[in-house]
Amino acid sequence: MSLPESSSVPTPGFNTRAVHAGQEFEPRTGAVVPPVHFSTTYAQEAIGVLRAGYEYGRGTNPTRDSLQEQLAALEGGTAAFSFSSGLAAEDSMIRALTRPGDHIVLGNDAYGGTYRLIARVLGEWGIGNTPVDMSNLDAVAQAVAAGGSNGGKTRLVWVETPSNPMMKITDIAALATLAHDAGALLVVDNTFASPYLQNPLALGADIVVHSTTKYIGGHSDVVGGAIIVNDAELAEKIGFVQFAVGAISGPMDAFLTTRGLKTLGVRMDRHSDNAQAVAEWLLQRPEVEAVLYPGLPSHPGHELAKKQMKKFGGMISVQFKGGEAAARKVAESTSVFTLAESLGGIESLMNYPSEMTHASVKGTELAVPVNLIRLSCGIEDVEDLIADLEQAFAQLDSAAGASGS
């Protein structure tokens, strides 16, 4: 099925685009699912005369092209690039758009791997950075204007919303205006929301980045990353670096990501509904100090999230009154929630960020509170998720009783 290109035909809905964008049936056999193209090279008609534009797998591959068309259609972009990982996508994009001496302003609760890449890898290349609270637009404006310590100009403003793992919500449209007024580009990591719940390009962002390992792939069986833009010049720069460096997704990875992406909408509805119910249950628990979930009216970003998100997503962070010991005990006491890195799969995962996903920022201003656990609510029956947490919380009570005796 070809999606309509004429402006007189209504744009298909999200789920229709997810199923059909880039997914033409195979013309020779009529196969509804396009074949996976493993070939690394392609026969030429003559020297420099290509068949259908394909030459060598590092540059182009039909399976990867299908995924990229699908990603662009869902994020409302004109070009998308599929990478071997989310960090590979970030690295190539930064190298394409900055030079030694330039400066990046990023959230002070950014994903630990992103901060490690910018501060420790690209920092040695001469890229400066300033972490700042992205919900404080005045502080962001000051950091952007100040630039790097060596006088370098701010080229990128980088935000995660919702952020990982503190679940802060940032006003994308306002941040885009701020960045553009300063001559900078706005990069939005849309991994937690996914293109089903939030479309940063439509709100003024210049670049969207994803770890497709998470909700887009959705089944914890493929590592990947993506960048989506709607500007031809940006696309040319990023595409050149991807080709030159070679951090591409392989054909099978692209196929698995495409297969997961087709069901993103229905999965995100279930992830979001489960997380909302779990968050409301957690809010009533005496062991809990704070529930960080934008779907709760008590969340400081709730009203903003309602404006720029369709639903509130599947991620929850929880802080415990019992401190580090309580957080560790709960993290190690569940069975439906699996203690593991990553997020966004159909199965529910639990993470202790201070020692796991964000261990690389311990001792910095980006350090995660030690009494916090992060929940990735899967698509299981929500009653089972709550029962699993309830039995884990009961072990806190038992431990407290034993120590009191």
C-alpha cells in the first residue's frame, strides 16, 4: 500500500502510517512483508550506473531504507537515519553538527550514557558542555548565552522530555524558540515518549533522536538508534557522517525494528494505561516518598505534559522513605518486574539507576538519588504488576519488623 502524497488527500492516522509507511509489497511474488535484504553489494548496469540507486550496504540497503521511511513518517520528518545504537546516532549527529571549541547545553538529569559520550568522549575532542535544569528556561538561556568556558558558541541545546530517570517535563516549543534566538539547534531525545505520544519536530525542534532499542523496537531483542530531521541541510550533514563513519543498523536489526514499530501505537496505549494505574497505586503507599510520573496531577509538569503528549508513557520513578536500603530491597524482590537494564519492552523491567543505567554519573551533579528505582511498565495485566509490587513492599515491612525485634 502506498500512502497518499497529494495535499488533497488526508494524511493517514498514526497506526496506518506505522503499518504501511515504507512497506510496499514485494512485486515479484506479491509478498506482503518486504524481504530482508542481506546483500552487502549490488550489481551495476555499467561503471557508475546503479540499479535502483543501490551500490554498497554501508551507504544504502532496502531494508534499512524501509525503516527510515517509516520513522520519518511517524515523527513528521523528511529524512530519518537508522543507526547501530542510540549512542552511535548521538555521536554521529554531534560530529556532523559541531566542531572542537563548540558548546552543548544539556539537561542536568540526562541519560548517563549521553552525558558520558558528551563529557568524556567528545569532551576530549574539544566539545564543551553545561548541564542545566531544562525546566528553568531562564537558566537555560543564561547557559546558552554564556557558551563554553573557552568562549565556544552553543551549537546544540539537548533535552530529554520526559527525562531519564527524574521524569521532568520540558516545554519543547519554548525551548525551540530560545535555542533558535541564540542561533542554536534544539535536539530532543524522544525515547521515553516515542513518536506515538509526542512529536517534537511539530513543536519546533530541529532534530529528534531515539534509542530504537526501547519502545520503537519494543521487544528487547534488537539494539538500534535513529535520528529524524525535516531540514535538507541537516539531513545532508548527518547522512554524510553516517556513511563516512559507518554506524549503520544491519538488515536484520532494521527488519526487527520495523516489525516492532508497526505495533507501537497499540503497545504505547497499554504501557501508558498500566503505568497510570501503577503510579496511582504507588501514590497511596506509606513506604513511598515521591512518585515521579507526569500523568499524576501532583507532578509539576502535568499540565505541560497534557499539552504536548498524547498520553503520559510507561515510565515511572519512585523514591522511598526508607532510603537506599528500601530501594535496593524492592528492586531485588520482584518477579513480574525483572531487574534489568533498558526499558520500553513488552515485559516490565525494574532498574536501580544509581548503580545501573546512571552509574557513569555518580559523584557528579547528574547523580541519581540512591533511594530511587525506575519502573518500565510492560503490557502484562496491570493487576499482576500491582500484586508483584505489593509483595515486594511487604518484604520491606517484614525487614523493618525483624530489625525492630
